[in-house]
Amino acid sequence: MKQQREWIYTKTVKEHFFHPRNLLLDDPEPGEFDAEGIVGSPACGDVMKMWLKVDRKTRRIKNLKWRSFGCATAIASTSMFSQMVAEKGGMKLEDALKLTPRDIMECLGGLPPYKIHCSVLADQAFHNTVENYFQKFPEEAPHK
Amino acid sequence: MKRIYLDHAATTYMDDCVKAAMEPFWHKNFGNASTIYKEGIDARNAMTASRKIIASIIGANPDEIIFTNGGTESDNLAIFGVARLHKKGHIITTKIEHHAVLNPCEVLEKEGFDVTFLKVDKNGIADLKELKNSLRKDTILVSIMYANNEIGAIQPIKEIAKIIRDFKKKEKSANPLFHTDAIQAAGYLNLNIAKLGVDLMSLNASKIYGPKGVGCLYIKRGVKLLPVIYGGAQERGLRPGTENIAGIVGFAKALEMSQNQAVKESKRLIILRDYLIKGILKKVPHSALNGHPTFRLPNNVNVTIPGVEGESSVLYLDAAGIACSTGSACTSQSLEPSHVITALGKSKEDAHCSVRFTLGRKTSKKDIDYLLKVFPEIIKKLRIVSAI
């Protein structure tokens, strides 16, 4: 049996919503990040922006910052994703690319079915950002 | 933490007097009003007295009041009740109705009825010219809400009734019937059906400090409609099922009390409402009021806060002890933005960023001051998070 909830979404969503991690506070300085990406539209009620810095040598994510216009689960999804890939030394780019919306959702302790798209958007925002990174640094792109 | 409840349009706490009036009907006078022995007769008497109270408040005859289990059911009975009788035809409503009206109309549209959804102006007032032009010989029903639940816009019901009356005279027709959903209006506006000129009117107890799960549909004498549920002869067969006596007694008491203090309470709330509107517009940069500045329910404030999705505002306010709601349907499990805000001509983005505060009997100036203190700070924080 599920425990009685004290909040509309899970405790983890609540934690990330009220204390977002890796939020971009000030507009970035030139060269501070290697790439940026954006998905969503204001009309749909969700816009997510990400900024990415990669350690060229180790191919690990040094920094992933974000801003998010959207509901609680959109904000929490982006925050959770940034924690997953950029904290504790950072994930290798190719490993981060293997993450799925389901992984984000599981880390958040689950989302209601009508909010699953928030985790999808966070994933898409990251892919969009990495795409921008490979465009800027084609030598870093995986060989096809 | 002290909670400040500012979502009275969603539902209200029950008044103590209402609760006291209902008390005997849970286990002392528990009878089934359809039975012929003492317990049943006691129950029936209580129901009859309540029906009389409600009828006299709205200027109707007691036999014109059909008790239902609430506002949604009253709206469904009015719309499907008329449609089922006619089997085909044309219905006129507005783009900003409650879903209890919109969804039945959409279902009927799929079943082959023609439905016109009238435009509203930037303040949420129905386009009366369009109404005039939309009336047809086969129009069976016009359903226009008295006051809107999201933005509090008050519709010119009398003028709409006159347009319909003139059309009927010209066409020498008994149709269309005029239904109004007066559920949000009941706490503040005059409900006299002769003055309003309506044939059908939905009312409900849970927004006027009464119990949940009870409402009524006023059906003018001579107006015919079919039931939507079947099973017994209660409520002239139009709403079968054992009557909710405690609820009905509470509903009558709640409506009586609300209407008795409507003028005084409206005056009090209008001052608080305008104070809140002014405060938000001044303290929250780029905020905008949705709906008319004055031609709105005394307790309704609906604002758009660009860059901040409504649900985020609501949940941050919740954490600060304030209960309010969003016009955007994000929390109600549909991701579509408010159909009411977009009908005003505002963008979907603006609709996603709307927040509604609805004041009520326990709302004080101190509550509003607290809201005006925390809300700008919350918005400042959420705007830092925002990507737009």
C-alpha cells in the first residue's frame, strides 16, 4: 500500500522544486560554457534551457546549469537531471546521453502519468544541448 | 503554520449554523422521504420546508426546484434534459462556461447537435450581437453562466433573456429555453428568476458555505425535460434516488444565509478584492489582471504573472501557508491552459501563468497584507528559475 502523501508529488520532487540544484543564477560570461540548448515553448507551458561545460580530456561533464519555465515537476525534472549528470565528478558525455526520461522519473520517485512529459523534456533539453556542443566542437562528436 | 484560504471559488468551509441545521438529519431524523410512516414524513417535511426556503429566495414555486447532487449534475440535467427531449437541434453557449456545461455540449455536438460557442470580449463578457445572430428556429437551448468561476466575469443575464424573449416572440416559438449556471453567483448576486428571466438555473451548496454533494436545478413551470438518470419517482422522476435530506436542509440554510448577507459581504469583499488587485499590480512587475476591473464577482482576483507557470506559484504559496488556485489546468491533470483566459484573447503563455485568488467570509485585510508580502518574493524567486 502506498503511504499517504503529504504533498501533491513525491518528496524528492518537492525537495528539488523548492531547492533547485545547479540553477543558472546570472547570465553566463562569454566562454563560461561550451554549449547551450533549449526545448519547449511558452505556449505549451514548458521551456527548458541548459548550459553545458565539458572537460575535454576526460569527456566528463564539468558543469550543467539550467533554467526552467514550467510547473513543479518540470523544474524538479531539470534539477534532478543536472544533479545526475553534473555532480560527483560528472558523468561521461556518452554515459549521460544514454540516460532516459524513465531514469529521471525513477530518481524523482515517480511522476503522475500526465506529468511524464516533464522528464521527457529534460532529456530532450540535454540532447539539444549536446547537439549544440558537437556542432561547436565537431572533433568531439562520436565517429559515425 | 496558520493557513490562509483563498480558494473559495473551489469550495467553502461549512458555516456553523448550516452544520447545526443539518445535525438532526444524520441519525435522529434519518428517514427515507419516500416512506409513509413517521420517520419518512419527518424527512419529507424537512425537505418540503427547505424547498420552500430556496423557492422563495429565488422567487419560484417549490415545485420548480429539483434537488440534485450538486452543480455539475444540475448543469448536466439542464442540458441533456432539454437535448434528450428534442433529440436534435441547436444549442448556444459561451467559450468560457464551466466544464459541467462545456463538456455536455461537446458530447451533444458529437451526437449530431449543432453547438455555437459564443465569443467573449477581453473582459469575458459574452458577445450579445453574436448571440442575436446565432439564434435559429431550431435553437432549443441557450446556456450562459451568471458569473464565471475563473475570472468572476458577470454576464448580462437580463439582456440575454430579453434577446431570447424577443426572438421567441418574433418566431412565435416556445424555444429556445434559457439556462444559467448561477453557482458562483449565488453568494453575491440577486437570484430572482423573474428579474433574470431564465427558464433553468443551476445552484449548488458547496460554494456558499453549505455541504458538498447537494444542489438544485430550477425548472420553470411548463418547461419539459427528460431525466438523465433513471430509477425512481423522486423529484418528479427528474432526479431519482433517495433524497439527501441533511444536505438539502444544509443547502437551504446556506443559501438563505448567503443571500441575506450578500449585499453587506459584497461591499466588504470588493474593498479587499480591489486592495489585492492594486497591490499585486503594483508589487509584481509585469503582472496583469484577467477580467474586468469592476464588473466581476466581489471575491474574485485572477492575475497573469508572465514567466511563472501558475502551478509553481500555487505550490510556493501553499508552502507559505496560502491556498489558492491556477486558472491553468495543469494541476487538474490536463495540460491545456485555461480555456477562459485564452477566450479573453490572451496568449496560451499568459493562460499558463494565471493565478486565481478567491476571497470569502473569513478573509481579512491582514490575510491580504500577508499575501501581498510573500507573493512578490515568491515571484521574484520563480522568475530567477524561469527560462523565459
